[in-house]
Amino acid sequence: MDARLEKLHRALSESLDGMTGEEMSWHPPGKWCVAEVLEHLYLTYTGTVKGFGRVADAGKPLVTAVTWRQRSRVLVVVGFSHMPRGRKAPPHTQPRGLPPEKVRVEIMTALRQMDEIITRCEAAFGGRNKLLDHPILGPLTAAQWRKFHLVHGLHHVKQIHRLRQVATRN
């Protein structure tokens, strides 16, 4: 597994270690619980797998022209490793109610599948080429996709730690 995605895998595993289903389901009013955060990440991973599957099937990168706004967003997220707070998740990545134990297992499988398909497309179309559009950041290379998922995932691992602290006190 790529080092960035391995780091994310470790961080997610450690953040969930010993957590009960009840703790994973607790949430403050109007906020996501740990299971919902995991499902959101799971949906981003499976979405990336589907997108790269389309690239593999097409036999070529599927990208549009990059805009200046997208360049600035890539600089912030991928370049500076900063995930801005307060942005609402796109509808296709919002939790739908997967059971905590199911999402806990399936997220790790999806992470491995994502690593495999990104690696396959990178080998086929080159590491320097933009391969697939991100819905907000625009066209990204394989390395940029991995870095995005690391930054995004670690952003949510911090949320998991905060939720876990509060859940164990309640």
C-alpha cells in the first residue's frame, strides 16, 4: 500500500481501537457520530474507486481543464495539507445509515481497493499526468489523489478523537 494511504489506514485503525458500537453511534445534537464520519470516508473511497474504474475502462485519463479556483484549492489541501473546516459534504458522500460494525470493516477494504486502482491507473497512464477530476479540486494526479485522501482522512480522524473523548464521558 502507498505510504500515504498506509499512514491513513493506521490512523483510522488506531482512532477506532477498542471503540464499542454504542460509542461509535453517539453524537452531539446536529452532528455526525463516529460511524457516520466513517461512512462519509467510506463513500469517498468507493467513489474514487468507481471514478478510477471509469478511467481504466476508458483506457485514458478522464479530466477537464483546470480552473484557477481549483488550482488554489489544490494548493491549500494538497500543497499545504490543510482541509478547510465548515464545508458541507457533497450529497453523494453524506452518510446513509450503515451499521457501525459494518462500516468499520468495509472502510478498510475500500481503502485497499482504492490504493490498488489508483496504482493500476498510475502505472498505465503515468505518474505525472492528471488522471481524474475531483468534484471540488478538479483534475488530480495519482499522488495528489492519495494526498487528498490522507489530508481529508486525518481531518476526520481528529473529529473521531474529539467525539470519542466526549462519548466516553457520557
